[in-house]
Amino acid sequence: MALLYSYNQLYSNGKLVKRPSASIKSPYIADIIIDEQAELAHCPSLGVSGLLNNEAKFLCSKNETSKRKSKYTVELTYLPSTLNSTVLTNTNPQFGNKLFASIINNNIIAEYTNHSIFKSEKKYKDSRFDFYIKKADNKEEYIEVKSVVLCNFDKEEYPKFIKNPEIHRLNTYKKGAIFPDGFRKNKNVPISERAIKHLKTLVDCKKNNYDASLYFIVQRDDCDYFKPSDVDQFYSKELENTIKEGVNVKAISVKWTEKGECYFNKIIPVII
């Protein structure tokens, strides 16, 4: 397996005490105990839909030179895989883009080898996509990347502290990575209007003679396929239309180790 990323050093033996912190009320800051010391930690993915809780085990990076108030950042979290097992998952949402750039630079996706241009944060009309690439055949492509951390479960095989698990619908159980998930006050609107806009703009790219792709970077190696989550039918229907309009939609699974190393695992099917 190709190495995509490696942290310099990660710290374990951490315990979440409270989020938001008792001293800093931002939902992105938590009180933690690490190596028997009380510290502040940045939680870039908030509470990971309730899975970053007092029972969760996690690994942190440390930044002693920064002027920020939190010395640590929660990077890797052991998320539930079955009733009695967990999987190490990167819950920092910025890492989807980092890993995709590494995938391109390692020539893992054949159609992008020998590209002449590869840029991040490329503007298209009134939108900005994660990446733009000019391929060996001079075809231009806009690419959006989504980081995926959650999964669905067998109806008997999930920890009971998960309040509303998504249960698989396949005749034979296979674990599916799911996206999106998040808080919303009104269930009659999408979880993310921005994510819906990205899908529609990728379709517009295709209609204007560009190639267009959406890559879901599944930050765990226990999933057999990817599907849009059941909680947001707006996104699911828009994703289905996006595929019908010819946008390339793929899911890539990666594997994280306790040393903070990330390896390319495999391309997994996308099922609508």
C-alpha cells in the first residue's frame, strides 16, 4: 500500500472531559486529560456526530509554538465499527484534500498520471473547487473532495450509545461509509446547501465541456462501499442526478495506523 501521509508525532492516553471547554465556550475547544495533565484541545470536527465523547479514545497532535490557546488537536479517533470493535479514523476534515493531493502525486489514479497542471482552490464561475487538473490529453477537470468518517451498521452490531444509527438496507450486510451528517434545525432543508451547490456546479462543468469529478475520501478501512446517508434525501437525490449527468463520482478508502501513518487502501463502489 502506498504511504499517503505521516504525522511527525501523535500523543495518546487522552480522555475527553468536556466539550465545549469550561473555560472557552467554543464548540471546537474541549477540556481533555492527557498524560495526567489538564489541557485544551482543538476538535476540528466538533463531536463527530456524538462519537467523540467521554468514552472515546483518540490521538492528538501537539503545537507548542502556536499562540493559540489549545495546545493539542484531536486528529485520529477510534470510531465504532461493530458492537465490540472500533476503527482508527481521521476526524480532521482538512485531511480529505491533503490525502487526495498525495494520491495524485503518487500516481495512484491512472487517468491523472503525466498531468501538466494540478492546482488547489480553483475558481469556476461563482464557485471554488478543491482542485483543478489538466491531464496528459490536455482535458481540463474540476474536482471536489469530501472527507467521510461515518458508517452504517448491522441492526444488531452497534454500540447502544449511538442514538440514531443508520442501519444497512442490503440483503447481505456490508458496511457502508456514509455522508453527509450534521445538525440542522429543519429536516426539510439539506444539511449543507454548499454541498448541494457543489454538485450542481460539477454538472455545469460537464455541460460546458470540462471533465468533473467528486471524490469521497473514506477515512477508515472497514467499509465495503459508499452511499449517501439516509438523513439527507436532498443530497442523495442531487448526487444521483449528478451521476446521471456524467460527473465522475468515486470513493477511496484509506487506512490509518497508530503511528499516524495513512495508506491508500482501495477504491470502493458508490451505491445510491
